[in-house]
Amino acid sequence: MAWKNNRPRGGAAAVAAVAVLLVFSSAAPPEDTVLFRIERADLDRLPADAAAGLFVVQELQTCLLAAGPAALPGELTAAGVPAVVLDGKAEGKSYVLVRTPRPEEGDVLGGLGTAVPLEERVWLFSPASGDPREILPPAFRLKRLDLDRSVVWSRGAPAGETAAGAVEAVVPDPRIFEWVARVSKSKLTETIQSLQNFQTRYASTAACENAGTFLYNRFVQLGLACEYETFTFSWAQRQSRNIIATLPGKAVPNRVVIVCAHYDSISDEPETLAPGADDNASGTAAVLEIARVLAAAPLDYTVKFICFSAEEWGLYGSSFYAQRAKSRGERIVGVINMDMISYTDSDDPLLEVYVNPASRWLADQYLEAAETYAPLAASKITDSSATWSDHSPFWDQGFAALCAIEESAGRNPYYHETTDTLDKLNMNYCTSVTRASLASAADLARPHVVRPAPPTGLQARSEIISSLFAAVKSVSLAWDAGPASVAGYNVYRTTTSGGGHVKINSRLLSEPRFSETMLDPATTYFYEVTAVDGQGLESDGSDEVRDDQNNDTLPN
Amino acid sequence: MIRTMTRFRIKPGPGAALLIGGLILGAGPAGLQASEASGRARAAVSIEAGMFWAEQAAFRRLYGNGTPAVSAQIRVRLFDGLWAAAGWRTFKAGGTTSIAGPAFNEEEYALELEMTSIRLGLRYAFDLGRIAVFAGAGGSADRYEERWVDVPGLGGSGKKAGWYAEAGGEYAVFRFLALSLRAEYSSIPTGKGSSLEPDVDLGGLEAAAGLVFRF
């Protein structure tokens, strides 16, 4: 509704022109593509359907990068949404997002290619020649931009906003306490030492591939099904491998919780010495340790333990996985990415948990699990510009994901140096973070119990109730009644399909129907329902439905 | 009032504005021959009641086809038949919400819409003895508020500028008192809207009758 209230007068024709252009540009950027920037603060002036048609290639905290036909920026500007053209001829070019350690270091970029500042320490960069990873300092963090794919972005709550009560309180489970207690500091230390012993894990080197084989073998030794996922990366079309181990779910195996970290490393001598103990043997060791503890754990959902490669080159391994997961319809509940979790110069270290607005519920769940089971002090940071690790490609595909990382205030001075070695790490801190991540993953994947079957036949219809200056959405749900053992039902709602569902009924529903009103008409809502038996055990969610899914099929 | 409307046959939209504008221009030369009857009055006060028909279908769908409106005006003769006018107009409408798109439960909520305008304009009157015809136009400062009666906080309000054009006639019953019939077209674009109508304009046609006190 807000866009209508702030809409520029006399802009109807301009908005219509934008809508037409967006319809023709939303499927894929056309030839004669321009790359442009829109401030998020201006997006309220675009109708929801027009905004949905934007071909956004990167979401940042303050702005969106979008691609489209040459006329589109002008039309957007005329409609009151200033669009700044960053490259008038973007087709065929390769771009990376560059995050520099300090703002002034971005000046280096200008001499190496085309560089446009986007936010403090964040640059859009296209190299004059060569691969960005090979010409830029190792301290610069990269994310390759794919101008042929649009990303999922959040038009709703502005980044930085705190979401309260997004998830229900974690109910302590004695089994999770038991698993957390089995996390071993010595095994974490041993794994970090083993990874450090490869001398370098710089993607493209044989040592990195050997490290991948080492991880594969460790997962196999744990009795987990494991596979390599080979992908191509860099301007020179090199190859590397993600290592994927799977613990199948007992009740709903098609729902997947991902615990991941990148195992490649970098330094200023990447070909020969990049020990990467903190970045990111520590996160990789945590993935292995969580896999070791949970390998025999009965969990409702499938857990995938993934070690990504070529993160340091621009998040290639995780991008490859996330795109394929989206294509095959993988139902990812949440992604827990650990990247640098063992260095601290504090006696009372804090863990930072980065999420985008759509993943805030996941951070809430992680923080609560960390507090309940680890215990570990952690803070949630909502920042769509935190694109510097393997959680970001999952955000791009619309999956809930977080990045657990050591406190930025005590930034590791050995970061991306040949001196990033095990002796600099605080293994108590590493153990605590591993425990917190294990607790969060296990809670997300749900320790298995025999639960009622999820409700079937869920149908939804919605209507928009409007006056001249305001409108609300009303939604009605109905589903098949469960067996006599079902005591009632709960209804869950989210605005992000596939995750982040929040229970909306305050008391158990006795009838298989539900309706609510006074919802935002510009927002699409998704619903699931669960059945609860007489002992209070709740089923998995039903198939998800969109609020207007059955508007065309149900009679009036 | 309805007969008056029929005679004028003014249709909503820009055509109405052009017609009234033409009346204003056409009345200018004729007004040079304004009669003494109205020429003697230096000022006038009018009060009127009438019926407002909103131009936009969304308004009519929510609040019905006609809304009673009242207005008052003070006029001062500048020279010949040209008058300066300052006026006040208000209406309050009751209605119910409407479903935009597919309807299932057909929930309804009671609505109230209040609108008040302060107007400044010019009017040219052409005196034909006991009868005078006039046309005029001006600007308005408008304040509106829509409320969902049972849902506090839902609705919309604002202050916007608009314009109006008018034409009509007066019949002098006495030297100091006349009856008036008037038709006007107004436009008040709000720049706001909803799912039902993204760009609400609170203008439309109005037909009004009233009393004019001449001084």
C-alpha cells in the first residue's frame, strides 16, 4: 500500500510504461542490456507487480543492482524511482562485487578495471583483463555477479530491522543436550591441523583437490553417503569440487537442513602457502564434527553437510549448489554457514550471525539454540550487503541462510595471510560455536518422534477488501479433517515460500478451516497447517499453499 | 436539481471542464452589458445545498451515486460583471468497502468519508434583468478523511489542491434576494489510492440550489 501513498502525481503513464518494459525484461535481460542501481528507499514508489518484474542481479542493504533494456532506467526515473546507470553496455561483461577491508583501499580497483562504489567498502568491479581473484589483493572478498540470473530479493521490511518473535521458543530436548556434549575440542583441533597440513587449499591447486578428497573420505568413514559436485570457476574455466555428505531424514526426508563451510583458502602466496586455519579450516572442521556427532542421530529432516570450494574466488561452489538446488526444487529449511569461527582476542567472545531480512527467523532460532544448548553469546545482524560468504548465493535463490562468524571487532590480523595457523586460534571458542551450530541444526531438523500425519487437501483463497485509500487482504483456508486421534490443528504463515513459517493461531483449532483478515494486500502469503495429537505432538507441515492458490478453482 | 442537470447535460471528464471554460469565455463580452440590477450590488452571500456525483466509478461503488453537499460563498464585485469569490464546501458520505477482484467471503466494513474545501475563484455574471447567468472557475484547498468505522487506524486522509469550474443562473426574487441554480465540475487529485483505484480523484459533478443575499 505504501507505494500508492507516495506515488508521484501524474506518474501513471510512466508507471505503466515501466510495467510494460518490466514485463518484457523480467524473463531474462535482453540484448543491449544496461546495468543500473536503484535505491531501496525509492522502491515504495513502484507498484508491487512492477517491482516484482525487476531483473535484480544483486540485493544490497541500501540498493538493488538490476539489469534491463536501455530504456528502463529512464522510465523508472520518470516514474519517480531514480535509476542510476552503472554500465550502459553490460552484456557480455563479467562483474564481481568487491568488499575491501577499508574504504580507502577501493582506490586500488580503479587502476585495474572499471570500478563503481556502491556502498562503503562495497564496489562493483569489472577487470580490464584477467581474473579478479588473480589481480586483486587477497584481503579483498569477492562475489561473482551473474547478469543472466535474477536473484530473489526482499521488497518488504527494510534491512536492519529487527524481527521479534519470528520463531517459537526452542523447547529443550535432552537428546540435543547429549549431542552437544559430544562435540570434541580435540577432534576439531585435529581436523584443523590436518587441513592446515595441506599447506594450501587455494582452489585450482592440487593440494586443494587433495583436501577435498580428505574431507570426502572422512564423511565416508562416518557412514554418510557422500558425493563430489564438480563445477567450473574463474575466468580461466578451472574446476573444483564441493563435498556433499547426506544424513537422510527419518520422517520428511525431502526437507533439508544444510550445515556448510568453505574449505578452500587464500593468502598472498596462494599457490604454495595458504594454511587458512581460521579461514576456513575452522568452519570446515565444525561441519565435520557436527556430522560425526549427528551421523547416527534420528532426525525428521535430512541434513546435508557441505564443504564448498572456490569461495575465495567469488563464491563459485556455493553458487553452483544453490542454483542447482533451486532448479531441482530442493526444500531447504535453512542453511547454517560457518566461516571463520575460531579467532578472538576477547575473553568473552561474541559470535556474529548475519542474515538478510527474509532469514531473520533463522538467526532467531540459531541464537536461541545457542543460548539454550551451547551456551554462547551471539548477536544477530541483518545486512543484505553481507555477500562475502557462502550463505549469500542461498539468499539469491530465496533460501533462508545465515553466516556464523567471529566478532568483527576482533578481526583476525592473520586473515588471508600465510600466518593464519592453528596456534593463533581459540579452540574453546571454536568448540562453543560448533556446539551452537549443532544445536541449531538438530533443532531445525527435529529429533525424530512418531508424530501425527500432516493434514492433506489444504486449499486457500483470498480477497482484497478495499476502500478509496486503504485495502486489506482476507484469506480463508480449508483442509481435510484428520483422524480421530487428531486433537486439533495449527496454521503457519510466511511471506517467503518454503521457510520462516510463524504460527498464527493462538489456540488449537478444532475445525479444519481458518480465516484471517486485515493482511497487507500487496504481500503474498504462504500457509501450512499441522495436526496435533492428544499428547501434544505436532505433525510436519502440510503442503504449502499460496493465499490465492485456489481462487480460480473453488466455487463462490 | 435533476432537471437542471438534464438541461446542462454535462458529462464527467475533461469535456465538462472545456464546456464550462467555454461558458466563462463566452460570458465575458456579453457581460460588458450587465444590467443595473446586478450592477448595483457590490457584494453577495450565498448558501446552497446540492448533490455531488463523483467522477470515479470506485467512489460511486463505495459511497453510492449521489452525495449531499452544502456550500457557502461570499462574492465581491470587482468591476462590471466580474466578481471575486471565496467559498466553503463540505460533504460527508457513508458507504461500505468493496471487493477488488475475486470475492469469496464478501466481508464488508462500514466507511465514512468527509471532505471540506476552501475555494477562491472568479465569476463573471451576465445580467438579463431579473435573471442573471454566470460562469466561473477557481482553485480549492481540500481536506479529506476516509475512515473504516470498525477498524481504527485504517483509511486515509490528506490535504490537496484542486480546481473547479461552475456555471448557473440566479433569479432575483427581491432586489436583495435571489434564488440560484448552479452546476459545477471539480477535480481533486489526491495522488493516493488503493487496490480498487490507484489514483483517487475526489472531484466530479455537482448540482446545487440556494439563496443569494445581495448587498
